[in-house]
Amino acid sequence: MNNILVVDIGGTSIKFGFSLDGIPYSEVRLFSSGELRRQDPVVGLAAMTRTFLAETKLVPNTIVSTVPGFVDTDGDRVIFAANLPELNNLRLASEWASVMGIPVVLERDAVLSLIGEHLAGAARGADTVLGLFFGTGVGAAFLEHGRPFRGAGWALEVGHMPFKGQRAKVDTSRSECLEVYVSGRVLQTIANLHHTPIESLFAMRSHNQALAQDLDVFVHDQASAVAVAVAMFSPQVLLIGGGVCEMSGFPREQLAGLIETSFPFAHTGRAMDLRWATLGWRSVLHGAPHAVKERRSG
């Protein structure tokens, strides 16, 4: 069997799963990303890997792992991960593989998520699809005939694109970029400001006018960013996902309406085909075999 251990590294949690001959395995395991901040990241990932393999009693042929940031053209070095700086400049693939004795393939999280949605989720049938994912950070990817656009190596790191939002940015240590206005970290700050649990944030907006205003600004900034990406890539299908958009009460209709009015779809002769991601983080389980195939053919 072609057993692929799939690891989804995020700024908040690290998720482990399996793809067995291209079919996602039911058992998954979550760890806190804080474990990578308290020790050597490779040591931490190796410990998590051993724990999950002991629980599943499965033996992987390959490990496919997402990276929440820039990956060098060698597919080995993490150039920059804003929400997990412990990974910066780490040769993650080769060091992890050396410790475990298993080949490791790295892929940008947004790319693997969009490939999974294209193969088994909401983006099936699209020749060109632009995916934007709003979570702890902000990621994006573009597929043309199923192949990811990479520019000169990495591309579409929209979370880092220069952006001036309508509110004071959350992280003053970072430059004016999209993530400091429309990420999950921003929502946590809004939740703290209004003394509201973050999981209830959108559901509570009708009870708090000041909260509603802050969330309206957040969604307006999201729409502006999406419209910029649409103008740059002219996708047949626009797919939006990520943990923020999966929150209870998230105003999908409001965001869709703002995107449609922010970009002149009527003047292009093409209606907006906006779809919402359906697979959640499990999209990477569907995308992992593609990452292995691409690496072997490359």
C-alpha cells in the first residue's frame, strides 16, 4: 500500500492523518502548535509522529507536511513562517526525514488544501480555481488545469501582501500586511476587546453594536483582499475556506455580496462563481498523493 502520513502544521494546532492508497483514513490526532515553541521543532514533530504511528499501528512510506509560510525552491528549507517563527530557516524536510528514516515532502498549506478541494471537494470540475483560506494566518493558491501556480518558487503568499485596513492593526511588530487585519489573531483581539468568547463572536454581533461594527470592518477588509486576488488571476472558480469562515454565524452572504460589488464582474462578462470549501482541514489528506507524485516527477 502507498501509506502517506499527512501532517497539517498550523499556527494553532498540528493535525495528523493518513492517506491510504489515496483514501483518507478515519483516525486523526491533534496536537498543540505550542509544542513546537517549547522545544526544538524537529524533536517535537518527531515525538508527535511516533505517538500517532504507535496509536494507528500504520507504517508510512512518505510523510507529507504542510508549512504555514514560505518554502524555498529546494522543497526543504522553511524561509519564513510568521505564526511559527521557530521553523524559520530550518531545513525541515531533510532533518525530519533523517530523524524518522522516512522521506518528507513539504508543501504550502494553501496549495495542498486547494488541491484537495479540486480533487474531492467544492472545486471539482474547475479548470482554473483561486483559493483563499482565512485561519490563524491567511493563505492562497491558484490552480490551472490542476497544477499549482508557483511563480519563481513560491507565490500567492497574500497574507504578506502590503495592505492598509480600516482599523488599527493587531501586531504592531509586523509591517502593514493583510494578516494583521483579517486573520484569526485579529478576531481573538476583537473577542478580548468585547469580552466575548471567540467561538461566539459572530453569533453575538446582533447583541453588541460596537462588536458588529468591528466585525463589519473585518469582513470589508476580507472582501477587498479577495477582490484584489480575483483581479490578478481571473479564476473560473473562486473558493473560500479556512477556520475563520467555518465559525458559527460567519456572514458568508455578506462577504460574498461585498466581493461581488468590490470587483466589476458585470463588466467582464463573467458571473462570480464563488464556492465555499467543504472538506475543512481534511482537504490536505486528499491533496497529499498529488504532492508526492509532483515531487517524484519533478
